[in-house]
Amino acid sequence: MAVTIQYLVVRNGIEKMTFTNKKDADAYDRLLELAEHLDALLASGPVALGEEDREALALFLAQHQDRLSGPKKTPAKKAAKPTAEIKVVA
């Protein structure tokens, strides 16, 4: 008989997701916390959204938080240093 450890993510008494890895469960819990924060922010915003649409948008934004800050700048490549030329004068 094998023993399997499962981590449940529960929000407001509702089981949201089951994981076998604590790190993944914690990451998903943080994602849901961010979505709740965004939902509250959207509720106070200037655009009236229905509750279901607002929650879906908040979850979408939380899932794509890495893309919200805009494109990442890649550092410019340094120009190759010129090699010194040695001239022999006879």
C-alpha cells in the first residue's frame, strides 16, 4: 500500500485545487491571493463589471502578472575589444 501526500488549496471553504507538491500548492495559493487583491481593485475601478467577469479578469491578470510590467529589456551586447596590432619595422 502506497501513501500519497496531497496538498489542498482551499479558498472561502471551497476546494480549489489538489497538489502533490507543497511548493506548487503554495504558488497556487499566492496566485489566488493576488487574484483576490486584483478583484477588489477592479471593483473600485471606473469600469462596471459583473462579479463573474471581474473575477475571471482578476484571475487572468494574476496568471499573467509577469507580462504586466511590459517587455523586458535585454542588455546591449558589448562590442568586441579591438585586438592590438604589432607592427615590426625593420
